[in-house]
Amino acid sequence: MTRISAYGSYINTIRTLTGGQSTIDDLSAQLNTGKKSTDVSFYGTQSQRLLDLKSELVRRQSYSQTIDQTMTRVKSYDTLMERMADMASELSSATRLPQGPGEPRISSVTNQSTGAMKVSVDTINSSFKAEATYTISSVPSKSGTPGSFDVTITDGLGGRSTNTINLKQVPPQVDADRFTISGGPGDGAIIKLNIETLEGTGISSFGVTWPDLASTKEVIRGMTVELQSLLNERVGDRYLFAGSRYNTKPVDDIVAAKQITRTTLVGERGDAGETYEMVLNGKRFTYVTTGNEASLDEALTNSSGTGLVDQIRAYSDPPFNVTASVSNGIVTITGNDVKEKFTLTSKVYDNGTHNNTVLAAANAIDAGNAPFTIQEATETQQQVDNVKLHGNDADVGDVFNMSIGARTIVQNENAPPQVIIAGPTKYSYVIGAKDFDELKAYNATQPANAQLSMSGWAAQKLTGQINADPAATVVASIDPADETNIVLTAKEPNSQFQTNADINNSGNQTKLITNEIPPLAEQDTFEGIVSPPGLPFYDTQFQTTREVSASYDIAQLQVDDNLTVKYGVSSNDPAIQKLVSGLRRLTAAVSRPGDYSELMQEGKNLLIDAQNELRGVHSRVVNAAASMDNAQSRHQDAVAKAQNELAGIEGVDQNEVAVRLQAALSTQQASYTITGKVQSLSLINFLA
């Protein structure tokens, strides 16, 4: 019985060890988790409340975390919208952008051929519309009276004006020196010239700028770049202003317009074999003159389809994404869409000039002092001069000049001799394009031995002028043996005259002047405000579609049960559209100083409206942020309350648990000691 009792005690010890270890495990779990138990059933009647609190806690924490993540974007909207409203305010301020463009600066005129044409600008009686380099060219008139010149002023931007001027006309022409530019952004400019010399073909140029606009341009350009950057702001994986098109960049160039580049043809048709060149996007097109053109404009377009523009239109490898047109000697190349950018250059390769000269008479009596006189005047014979035009060919624009001054001595029977001085009288002939046509027609009617060179033609014209002058003291004729030798014979014996002659080889001066038109410089009408789902022109998808409803989607967030807050802004918001439209008008204003005040006022009016609306949009964003903050506070308070109640149900006093755990461990250790002492007991030993 003693052994049986001992073994029973052993079994009880084992049970005690097992129960003690269970207690230790429970207390250790409570110490580690801070909870009485992770088993919900442990809490009995409080189990359901425990589940409800945990569900509430998860819901509130989820809302709180989402709000935290979204607030980064909301704060970005807040900052960006405030900046846009400030931009509209700055741009509509008279202190930042002046109401007027200031005074233009007109450079001095550069006269390339002062012997043929020398002009200056009457700055008081001139008014300009655009910044440009103006080119003044003169060619012999096609339809005016002899001695007339067609003077053309071009601005290189599509503007042109031509007047026919004859400085020798009596009475003088009225307002022939007043030019009104037609076409291009400089349309309507008035240019009054002071013409000092106009005797041949020439080219002059001057520039017009508005220095006071430089700072205004920089402000507008800087604001434009900044606004475009703001509208393309990206936070995390999405563009802020793209609506629900999170990965789609919302905005292209907000002042974009189709590129327009113009090439202006200046001058008159000349020799055969001259090359006119235009290079579009690296592709070279050339036209070589034949000498049979009715007009130099045929180098640009003609019935044979060989003009420069004809070739550009016909090119198909691949075809250019541009539209080419010609009007009044001006080529306009326009991109077919706002994204089409191209390069265009031009050049003229002429044949140079024929350097004609005037030679002294081969048998001059006194070559040093009177190089043309071959027979002196006496009481019985007339003075004779020979003027030799050296060189058979001539250029359009070459000027052949002669001046004749007479000194006649009249013998009186009962009085001293009377000396009559006349002149000098100047005679000039300028070679024009029509001379080539007329000479060609004339030679077609003559045998080969009677045909004239261009210098011979000029000699004929000068001879005709001299003989048509009733005050002339000489008779002019052509040496039968030399078509280019002019013979001058005094009308009376004892009549002396002095001859001077020269040739101004100004030559045919043609140019192709190419310039890109400034942004929006020709924008007469501006885009209106579009409504959803329509896209404004600056949206990146505008070129492929005109309507995208997703672009107007406003970012929103559910911040609580039954509470959704809209916080986003679309780049197509009417307030932003007005801001962009205002900026476009300001850009047009600085590109067209002549219309600056009107366009600037239109732009500022839009910007004032935009400012008010942007403040409203900003307020909505601020209110959304406040709603989120309030919701966040509610969630945080609810989380704290739920956590406190959960702690009351699940929580344990960790100090108490630690004491109990230590006691349990001590008890368990004692149990192990006792167990060790009875290890020798076994059923076999007991039965033995």
C-alpha cells in the first residue's frame, strides 16, 4: 500500500507540472500581447462587443490612412491653385504690365546703293505696327512715265507696299513717298520716306523695335512656361490636372498656334541662269531663270509647275505636313497642325553684274582735260564729242548717265562777244526688265547685222532723250560703225560744251527674305471657353479627338460613411481656360505692338475674371482640405475611444501578470525538483 500511495503521489505531481506549465503559457501570452486572451470566446458575454469594437477600429484606421495619403495631393492643389490665382492677379496689374508698348526705336537706314537710291525715314510722320526689318527696293517702273521707279517696302512678315515715284515730275507727286503696308501682322503701318536720290535700282533697309516691350515679353513668357509646368504637375503616379486620365499628360503648349513662315521676293527679273533656292526641312528646291519669265514671280509659281512653291506642293517622299501659298510675291508656309514644326531657308545665287564702263574717245584732242572731244569748236565748225559705252551686256538696274554743259560765244557787230552758259543738263537711262522684252522684240525685226546689244539699246535711249530736249545745245546720233558710240555735235559753230558720262553698275539686286511669324501675331479670333466633354485646344488629346469626358473628372475621396469630398481640379476647368486665353491675348499683344493696347485690355479683362474664378476653385480645394481634416479628427477620436474600450475588455495589468508569472515559474521549478526525487519510482519497481 505504501508503494501504491507513492505512485499516486507521482501521478499527482505530473498533473501539477502540466497545469503549472499551462498557467505559465497563459501568463506569458498575456505579458507579450497585453491581452487577457486572443480567443474571443474567452470573453463570454463581452465577445460581441469586442468584435464590434475591432471592426470599428479597422474602418476608422482605413479612412484615416487614406486621408493621410490623399492630403499630399490636396496640399499640392492648394499651393498650385493659389499660385494660379496670384498669376492672374499679377498679369492683370497695370504696374506689372504697362497699358502701352512704349515708343518704337527706328534704326538708321542702310543704303546699299547710294548712287542709285538714298532714302531716310520720316519718323514723325511714320507709324508702325510690328517689329520687323523693312526692306526698300527700287526698280525701273513697268508702267510709269520715263524716269519713274517702282519703289517697294516689305517687312518680311507678309506686308508690302509699292508706289511709283518720279522725282523729275512737274508738278511733284503728292504722297508718293508715303507707303501703307498691307498684309501680315504689320498691316496698316504708315511709312513716310525722305527720298534724297532715286536714279536707279537699289536696296535699303532699316529696323523697328519696341525696347520697352522686352521686359513685358519676358514676364509673359515666364508666366506661360510656369503655368504650363503647374498644369503638368505630377504627384506620385498621377498627373494632378488630368481628370481621371492619371497617366496622360494634360497640357501641351498653351500658346501654341500653327507655325507660319513667310518668304518675300524682292527685286526684278534679270538674266537667264540665276538660281533661286528654298530649303524646307532639309530638302532643297531650286528654280533657274530662263530669261523668258513674264515676271519674277514665276520663280515661285508658274503654269509649267516648275516654280519653287509648285515643287514643294508636288513633293511626296513623304509629302510635307504644311500648306504652301503664294500672293503678291510672298510665299506663306503654314504647318497643318500646331505640333508641326519645320525649318525654311532661302537664297538667291545671281550671275553677278556686268561691269560696263565709258571709254574716252580714241582720237581725243586733249584726253586729259576733254576725253570725249574729237573736234573743237571754232567760228566755222561745231564741236564734236564721242562717248563710247564699253560692254555689250547690261543688268536690270544699271544706270547710264550723261551730262552736257554748253558755253556759246555770240559775236556782235557793234558790241563785245556775248557768252551764253547752259547746263549742265543730266540725261539718264536705267535698264529695266521691260527693256529686255522690247530689245528682244526689236531684234526679231532686224537683220543680224542691224541687231543691237543692250549697251547699244541704252545708247539709242540716251540719244533720244538728248534730241527730245528743246533746250539741248547739241545733236546726238549713233556712230554708223559702232552701235555703242554716241556722237554729240554742237548745234552752232563756236558753241563749246563739256561732256561727262558714267555708268552706275548697280545691277539687279534680288533677294528672298524668310522670317517666321511671331507667336499669335496673326491671331484675329481667339478660342472660346468650351464646356464638358469638349476639349480646349491646349489639351494633349485635342489633335486626335475633340471630346473626352474623363478629362473633366474631379478627384474625390470618401472620408467617412456617407461623406465624399471632391478635392481635384481639371486643367479644363473654365477658370483655367480663361487664364490660358488671357495669356494668349497678352502674347499676341507683344507680337503686334500696333494692336498692343486693345489686345492687352482684352487679355486683362479675361484675367480678372479668371482670378475671381480661380479664387473660387481654390476655396473649394481649401474647403475640401478642411473637410478631410475634420473627418481625420473624428476618426482619430473614434480610434482612441475604441482602443480605450478594447483595453478595458482585453487589457491586463502587465505588472500583476509579471508577478503572477514569476510565482508560477517558482512553483513549477519546485515541482520539477520533487519530480526528480521520485524519478526512480516506476510501475515495475512498485509491482516488485
